[in-house]
Amino acid sequence: MSLFLVPSSIVIAACYGGPDADVSIRVFAPRLGVAEDHVTGSALCSISPWWMEKVGSPTVTVRQASARGGVMYARLFEHNVEVAGLARTFFSGEIRS
């Protein structure tokens, strides 16, 4: 089945992460021109509250199982999710008023 047939711009696939992570995810957005996102903090924010409830912890360790891959950590603060992990700057700019 093609992901283009899914009636959504972004598809997040999640499962139990195994011994080193609570959750493992993959993120696809072919309708937005992104075959697979390598490491996606916004996807982590979307799924974290549900997984935290599932594992019974206010924190989760998430592995994004893409080709480049990455490990992120999430912690819930009331209605906000704090995301942590190693990051690499891939774009920078300056806004002038």
C-alpha cells in the first residue's frame, strides 16, 4: 500500500522500543515531499502523552528508527512535552525588522 493513499499529510508509526527505548517510531510525509523524516521532535510531542500513560511513567525514551536515526527523551509537564536529545543544526538564518 502506498502512503499516498493515507488521508493525512504525516504518518507516524510507533511500537515498543525494546531494551534501550520505551518507544520506536518512524515518520513519513510523502505528501509534503519528505519520504522519511530522520529524527522528529514534533512527532515525539504528539505521541509522548499516550506512550507515557501506556508505560506508566512521566518520561519516555524514544528511538527514531530511520536510516540516520536518533534517540530522544520526553518528559510531560501538565499539558506540555519537554524534548531532549542530541541535535545538529541544519539551517540557520536571521530575521530583520
